[in-house]
Amino acid sequence: MKLLKKYKNRLIMITKNMIEQPHKPTFIKFGDKPNKSNKPIDYALWFKRCFTLALVIGFFYLLALVLTENVMKVLGVILGLLIVRWLVRLILRITFGLLHFAFWAVAIAAVILAVF
């Protein structure tokens, strides 16, 4: 009997909450996935992206026609090195950021352990 009363009170509380605050995050079902098929396709955005990509490819194609093969190889090597440099800087920035966080976490933990 106690168990039924407990669940009845919980049901009453949930019902009151639903009536008063229907937009609280507690009513979002975790198992349901949003229906993405109703989202309209932005054709203008896709057209802009395809046009920009076509311009870039066309530019490099015309550049390859004008310049010799050796010059294109040198430009490719320089561009590849710039991309690798950017990736290494990004990885190092993330690594040192995590090490900075870990250092301060250890320092605070050491102070807390020393105080207590």
C-alpha cells in the first residue's frame, strides 16, 4: 500500500509539473531522434559552395597550364609544408593546453593535500 501511494504521489507531481512547465528539459525524451527530413535544403548555399570549389579548381588548372611541371612540384612542396606546419602548430597548441590544465590540477591537488 505504501508503494502504491509513493508512485501515486510521484505521478501527481509529474502531472502538475507537465501542466505548469511544459518546456523544461525534463520532458525531452533521450531515445527520440529529431526528424531531419522536414528541414528544407538551402540550394543557394550549395550553389555558392560548388561555384567556389569550381573556381578554385579552375584556377589551379589554369595555373598548371601556364607554369611548368617543376614549378608546380615546388609549389606543391611549399604548400604541403605550410599545411604540415599548421597541423603541427595545432597539435602542439592542444597538447600544451592540456599539459597546462594538468599542471594546475596537480598543483591545486598538492596544496589541498598539504592543507588537510
